[in-house]
Amino acid sequence: MVKGAYPYVSPSSSTPEEKIMTAWFVKGHGPSGVDDGSSYADEYKVPELTSFNASLNSNNSISVTFGSYDPEYEGKITCVVEISDGSSTKTETLSSTSGTLEYNTESGKTYTVTGYYKLKSGDTTSNKKSVRLSTGSTAVGTATFSVTANGAALSNGATISATSVNVSTSGPSGHTMIVTCNGNSQSLNCGSSATISGLSSGKSYTISFTEKNSSGETKTIGSIHFTVQTTDTQNQ
């Protein structure tokens, strides 16, 4: 039977073990139904998690803050944090709504930090909220580029006589620039340069530049369009 339930009921598959007891009944006066949890629902109630924040610290630890809850739950619940790097998950339990977790984060990786409340006396949990944190990367959109032909800066829409151009990039450390010329792409570390050669006489080209950080985020920085003179025009 289920402790505290009257009329008496038999336990169900979801009845907490600590609520089940053995009892003797007079024939015909046994449990009249099956437990639906109503007799102890308040004991296993968990508050809603209204907010959850996580942030990276300079020493690679992670600080977390849970939303506050009603004082009636004080001492009845714990705050649980799960940190996942995509291949493994570490679980930490806090006795308060904030704390700093010692976790050896690695540069260039993204972590999912999930928080929820958990009942101390059972397995009941609240809703969960997650925050994604990236290490060793900065926001995309700050990189720059330049294109030159025969040592002179190339402007958009220009016509050139050279059959090669030089592209130069700059940007945050760890970022790359994806340089695409008429569908052919190459990746450069920001701060480096490259030569695009084999340009054909009389043909038009578009070179586009896309910045990418260590977390895989990308942003198109810009593009430049130009045309190589025909051989007849160059010989005039």
C-alpha cells in the first residue's frame, strides 16, 4: 500500500519506493485503487526554473547563476549543472543558486552548459535551460581585406592588365578568411596574403571574402569585381 493515502491504494510503477509499505488487510477491505500520486504530490513538487546564466572566466572555470525560487523549497532541492563538449558530459551539484565550477575548458571549443533543479529526496527535476559558451574565439565581422594588381590597389569594377592579383587579409588571431574567386575557394589565416594567378584575358572575376572563427561561425566581409583586359586592348 501507499503511505499516507486514504482510502488505501496500491502502489503504481511510478510510486516512489519510500512511499511503499507492506500491510495486512481483512479480506474485502484491501486497497480500493491504484496510486495516482495525489496524496504526496506536494512533497515531490519542484519549482519552475525561470532563468539560468553561465559565463567563462579567465582561468577557464565556469560561473553559473540560477533564478531564485520560493523559500518553501529551501533545503528540498539542489541546483544541477551539466557541462557538455559534444563527446562527454560532466555533472555538478550546487547547494545554492550560484557558484563557480572548476572545469578545464579548451581553446576553440564550444560547450553547452545546462541547469535545472532536482529534488533531494527523489529523481524529480524541473525544466532545463541551456547556454552555449565558446572559448578562444571572438565575434566574426571585424576582419578586413585588400586586393592589388601590379602593386596598385584594385577598386570594385576596375579593368586590369595583369593576369594575377594579390589578396591580403587582417583580423583576430585564430580567425581565417575564406577567399573565393569565381567558385574556387582557399582558406587563409587572417593576417596572411596569397596570389591568385592564371587570370584569363577578357574574362570577368569576382573575389568574395568570408571570415570564420574557431567556433565555425562565418560572416561575409565583402567582395570585389574586376575584368582582365583583352590582349588586343593591352597591345594598343
